[in-house]
Amino acid sequence: MTAAKYLSIFSPASEQQRQENFESYWLFTQQHGGELFEDDKDLAKKRARLKHFQDNPVKLRQPLAAPEAFYRNYIELKDDPKSLDNMTLMLTGMYKFARHEWVGIKGAWDSVPDMANSFTVEDKISRVHLAEEFCHVRLFDEMLRTCGLDKVQWVPLGPVREKIYEQFPKLPGFLTDSPAFVTELMGVTYYCHLHRLLDEILATEPEVRERLKELLDEITIDEIAHVGQRRNFIGPIGMQISKALVKPFYTLFFNDIPEIKHLFDVGQMIEDGTAFDFNKLPDYMVERSWIPSYCKAENAPGIP
Ligand SMILES: [Fe+2]
Ligand SMILES: [Fe+2]
């Protein structure tokens, strides 16, 4: 048996290690996303990648049997989920997950400093992070278009919830860091499970299956880096709180998207989140992503 290369995301880190890791992440993120186009909430390399997908579209061999079922249920589930096929449930559930992400970042974008007013490495990282999240919504939109769904609208959540999402980033870090980290972890967990579901649901649609995986990979690779980056904001007590938050957070969030329990094993997702240590991720993702130094076994104290 070969020794595991990486350690739990909940591994301890000293203040100094965290500072060094912010510097290391900042170098990574600049080359990973390329130039930041602040007015467009976009990044040069991500934009080019999306354009490549848009310029080389693929289509379903067998178009969706009932796109109206998607449009009827994507903002709010109206039909009995048992009456819907798994493809429709996967796509409406995916939209709902991405919509939460979109609402969260929309609120945060206006309340955190822009790049010109970002004077610490943490602020700069957070600005680019948000731009990356906007790119994810565009990639999700492209995933839906690839399935022939080109009339999708990104609809706000309603005034009360929008306000909550807007106020969240203004709270002090000791209150927001753990939830923000667990949210990123939940993203990676969901995307890994979604990746496997694509194989099942699109078994007879190889072109679209591979394209959706490529689009999803673009997102997942960023999210793996976000997990480490958000973990890096948190001290020892916050990490204990974060670990305790995994189960209630995943449960609450996934209960809010009724499609999820029909397609995914939420209990397994909670276990995967709690046990997350990068080792199960494929190499091609890890190579393009970022992992904190203190989650690498080679840097662990006591290893000869
Ligand atoms: Fe994201
Ligand atoms: Fe993220």
C-alpha cells in the first residue's frame, strides 16, 4: 500500500504557515485565472476557455424529450419529482445549486473592496475568488445550453434572502470564515458526485457527457483550490467549528433542493465532506489546482 499523499483538510496549521499559504495561493491564482477584468467580473483565461466551448458546441444525439418539464420546474419544483426523468431532475437540481452560488457572489461583489482598494493579500485573493465564481455561473449556463436549454434565466432568490446574502460578507471574519469554508467544501463534494452521475445519466450521449464533464471540471478545479484557500483563513477553534458544521450545513442546504435526495446519497456526501483529504481526486485535477502546504503529507511533522 502506498502512503497517502495528502492529509485531511481539517489538519492543523500555524499562523505563519497560513500567512505563507496566502502568498502561495496568491501566486497560484494569478497564473490560474489570468488577468482580472473587473468591470465584467471575468478573468482572461476563464473567458478564453468558455469561448473555446462556445465556438465548438456539441449537441444531444436525442434532444430532451420534454424541455418544458425543465422550464416548469427549474426555479421551483412544481411537479411530483417521481413523475420526472432523472435527466430533468439532474438539470433542475444543478441550476438550483448554481443559483445559490450566483446569489451569494452577487451580494458579496458589491460589499468587498475592489482590486484598487485591496491592500492585503487576503483582500486581493477574495476579489479574484469572486470573479472566478461568476465564471462558474457562465460555465453552468453553458452546461444547460449544451443540453439544448438556451432560455434559462438567472432569477434572484427573493428580497429577504437576497438581503441576507448581501449582509453576510459584511459580518466579521470569525463569523463568516467557517460557513464560507464549509460552503466551498460542499461545492467540491457535490461536483464530484455530479461527475459520477453524468456517466450514469448520459451513458448513450458520449459527446454531451464528455463536454459536460469538461465544463464541470473547469469549475471543480477552481473549487478544490477554494477549499484550501478558505480553510487557510481559519484558526484552530474555527476549524473545530467548521468540522461540526459539515453535517448540519450539508443537510440544510441539500434539503432545500428537493431534486438532490432523488439522485444523490446525501449521507455519503456528508461522510465525504467530513473525510475530505484530496486523495480521491484525480491527478489531472490536482495538477491544475492548489493544496495548502500543511495538507501535504511530505510536509507533515514526524515524517522522516
Ligand atoms: Fe463556484
Ligand atoms: Fe468556490
